[in-house]
Amino acid sequence: MQWLTALFTNPDSIAHIILAYSIVVALGLALGRIRVFGVSLGVTFVLFAGLALNYFGLEVNPTVLGFIRDFGLILFVFFIGLQVGPSFFSSFKSGGVVLNCLMILAVVLSVAVTIVLYFLFDDTISLAQMLGVHFGAVTNTPGLGATQEALAQLNYHGEDIAVGYACAYPLGVVSIIGTAIALRLMFRIDLKEEDKHWEAEEKTTNHVSIFFHVIVANRALEGRTIGSIRDFIGRPFICSRILHNGEITSPSADSLVHVGDTIRIVSAEENKDPIVAFFGEEDTKIDLATEHSPITSRRLVVTRQAINGLTISDLHLSHSDGVNITRVYRAGMQLFPYRNLHIQMGDELYCVGPENSVKRLAERLGNQVKRLEHPNLVTIFLGIAIGILFGSLPLAIPGMPVPLKLGLAGGPLIVAILLGRYGSLFRLITYTTSSANLMMREIGIALFLASVGLAAGENFVAALLVGNGWLYVGLGLFVTIIPLLIVGIIARKFFHINYHSIVGLLAGATTDPPMLAYAATLSEKNSSAVAYSTVYPLAMFLRILTGQVILLAMWSFVTV
């Protein structure tokens, strides 16, 4: 039995380390599924499993623990960046600007409350622990990791800030949801009415492509090509089908237009009226897509590496026997197929044209979904390497004791976002399946949380029993509730934002998945998820940076 004792007690043994992490992660994930009043902690319960088992004597070599902790954090933030990259910059359009401004206000207010509380209790709590409380209250684990890294640069040897984080986190999750409930009661929200209002708003603000039919009545267009008409109008549109002398064809840019022709057009909704006015009149009684014709439509998936990074114009569709691309679907978004739009692996192209021509284009694009299941590890590890280099770049700021660094959380996150958005320009394949992305994120955050728990168990229990643990809990409530309540009131009273979108905003501002899960129980619509995804990337970036900024700015003047 000596081997079994050594397996569980030797912190330097590889077998012991792997066994310890396996037990902590498995136990944490299993307990994290338990719901209390409809709320579960999910993967975050891995932290508490680690704290408990460390308190009862489970230990891991500190050097190995530090490596696993940082590597897990890198995996988590990098795959988040890859996921949100394609939609990150587009999220700032229209209503996204208001939502992101409100999110920034929530971040600033939480920082302000944290600083005020620190100065009120500076004789009891250190700045480092107050930052741990801050990140527990806003349920942001990568921010905790970035701040721990900054403390290491400053040679901090005080109490592990994960203690404050662990104390504040559970009630942080609960109070975020409680704030949403309080706003609902305060403004007497009717959830069904909110759903109706959101549907109405979507109809008026939706800028995705639409189709309509026009009859060519403008005699000035007789004998002109579709390409020349498009250039003259100065508004992008696609002619997917044209009816001429009883025959339906899929036109190219060189196709001629004649008076009396009926054309099926795809464009942004805001361009419809000028296009109709220029051609002549709209025909609402016909649908060329349903008329008997040799023209077919299919969704083709880009799976050939040679196509990755090419633009729509590079496909030379005019040589493809009249095939038109009318819409592009990427990462859940619908894009208009501008000629200079770069195609990425995994894009779905909605193509219209003669059946044989569409088949030839399908062979050219690949259209073999199974190919997408193959992981593109070169881009992943190249991105991580660049992210670490970028995160390690020192940014000297006057007055700060050490240069500011984006660190192992911020650097890979930014690089991943840029790769997800612009990687195709460099012919890099950034596509990963949703399941693979989710798995890597979950593995990364589970390893990070397990490491944090295994390093702070004894200190956590001591803080609750004889230390400042309950003070950390109370201060965390203020950091959570005050900023979110203020932002929620402003969003509703002054900007009249839909309640479901406000809930998504609060979840995104705190990067809190349990809050998003709660939001999903309030409505069958995806309004909360839309708001969450709109603010989440920038919120994650700001949360990662704020801890470092506060720490470095105040290091020389306060008790750490």
C-alpha cells in the first residue's frame, strides 16, 4: 500500500499531480451542476473543490502548479478571442455603441467603488486583497490571473489574492442576478411585453440583406450592363435572377438589362428605396426564386485552404456561368458579399445560379464539412506565441513603479481577436468548430481554477474562520450591486433599452455566464445573448487591464 500512499501524498510526482487535477476538476464540475434557486456555479465550482481539497492536505509542486495555472488561462482567453473576433468590431455599430458605453460605465464605477472601499478600510485590508475581492465580485477570473501576474512582477509576498476572490465570488454571482430582479421590480417589467417590443425593434433596426423584385421601367437603362448600373447608383446590390422574354437566368456583371425585365435584387434594407426608384418600380406579385427555372440556390461551405483569404472578386464569378453569391454567413452573422470581402475557412456562401455551375463552384470552394473538423494547430500555437510576446511587451508609463504589461491574459486575448477578424488576410486558417472551441475554453478555465484553489485552500479557510473573510464578502456585495444598479437604471430610464438586453448587458459587463443562463429562463428570444456578446469582448479586455492599472498606479502610495 506504500505506492498508494505515495500517489496521494508526493506533491512532486507526475502521477500525483495529474491525479490531483483530475479529482479537483471532476469533483468541481459535478458539484457545479447543482442548482440552487435556478442558479448554478458551473465550472467555477472547480475553484471551491480545489480550495477544499487543498485544505485537507492535497498539494501540488508550486512550479508545476504555476505553469498549469498560466497555461490554462492562456487557453481560455485565446479561444474566447478566436470566437468573438469575427464579430468584435461590427458589435460597435448601431445599438452596440450605447451598450458598450454603458458597459464601460459599469467597469469604471466598479473600479471607483473598489478604490473608495479600500480607503475606507485600508487599516484592515490591503490593496492586493481588495483587488481580489473586486474580481470575485465581478466574477472575472482572467482579471484575477492578470493581477496575480502583476503582483509577481512587484515581488508581492502577502496573502494570496485568490482568498478575497473566493470569498466574494459566490455572493457576487447571486447579487448580479438579484440586481436584475430588483430592476424588474423597480420598473414593473412585463416580460411578454418586452419580447414584443424587442421584436418590433429588430424589424426596424435589422440591417441584414433582404431580397425584392424590380421591373425595369427606366428607359435610360436600356442595353446597359448590371455592373455599370451598380457603379452609377453607388449602392451595393446583387442581381440574383433576371426574367427576360419569359426566361429566368442568373446574370453576371456583364449581363445586359432591357426595359420590361424583372430582376430579383439582394441588398441592405436601407438601399432598397433608391434602387427601386432608379430601376422603375417594385414588383410584389412575383418571386423568381419559386418560378420554374433552371436556376438553383445552395449554401456552400468554404473548406479548401487555397480559398482562405481570397476576396469575392478573386473568385471571378463572371467566369462561372452566371453564379452569384448573395449572402455570406460567418460566426452567426450575415454579411453582404462586397467584392473586397475576404473569405474565411468555415464561411457559408449562399449561391444562386445554374445547377451545374453551382456544383462546379462547390468543388472549387471545397464544400466538405468534414474537413472543418480537422484542427488547425499551426495558427493556434503561432497565435499563442505572438500573444505572449505582445503581452510581455513593457509599456513604460511615467509615475508607475514598473512598466504596464498586457500579460498572459491580455496579450493572447488581443492577438486572438485580431486573428479571428483579420487572419484570413495573411492566409491563416483560424476556424475551429464550436464544440472544439468550447472544449478548449472549458479545459483552460478548469485548469486555471483548479490551480488557484490548490494554492489557496488553507488561507481561504483561515480567512473565513479567524481572518477577514466575511469582510471580503460584504465589500464584494457593494462592488457588485452599486455599479450594476446605477447602469441598469440609466439604461432603462434614459435610453429605454429593452429589459432583456439590460440583463444581457449586466451579464456581459461582469463576464458572468450564470447570469446569462438566468436570462435564458426569462425569454425564448435571444435578445439577452445578443447584448451579452456585444459587450463581452471589450468588457473582458477592460477587466483584464483594470487590476494592473489600479495596482501599478497606487503601488507607491498605499499599503499593499
